[in-house]
Amino acid sequence: MVINNSNSQNQALLCAYINLTSEIQVAKIPENPEFEKVIFPYEKLLFKASEGSGLNIFIEVAGKTSLFASIPCQQLQSHAPIKSNR
């Protein structure tokens, strides 16, 4: 799934994140309050984000939502062609 999140005039980056845990995660980009995606275990999320954006990953622990990771989108930038399993 590719999600377009290029609302700013900055250069958009194609980014990829893989949930390598056995837990459901929620991805949010603070610079775009409309961006909130559920990522299932071992699922890959492809999205476009502005160059200075960050991706926040949340998990549920003991009934409360906790920040699991905060990753600059530049670190998630995908340089390789995207292969489809279809």
C-alpha cells in the first residue's frame, strides 16, 4: 500500500517501514495530523512524506498507547524499485 502524504512544498520522499514485531502498531506523522495508519505484524507500509517529517510508531501496552519509536523519514527513504507480489 502506498500512501501519499506530500502536502508540503518540500521534496516528497518515498518511504518504507516494516513492522517486524508480533504486535499491531499505529503509524503517525506529526506534521500531518490526517496521517494515521494501522500496521499489522510483518506488514510493509509505503508512504510519501516531506523531507523533514518523522514517523512515530505507537503500540498498546497494558491498555495504554505508548510511543514505540520515532524515526526521521529520511532514514526510511526507499531507493530501490518497489516489487509487487502480484
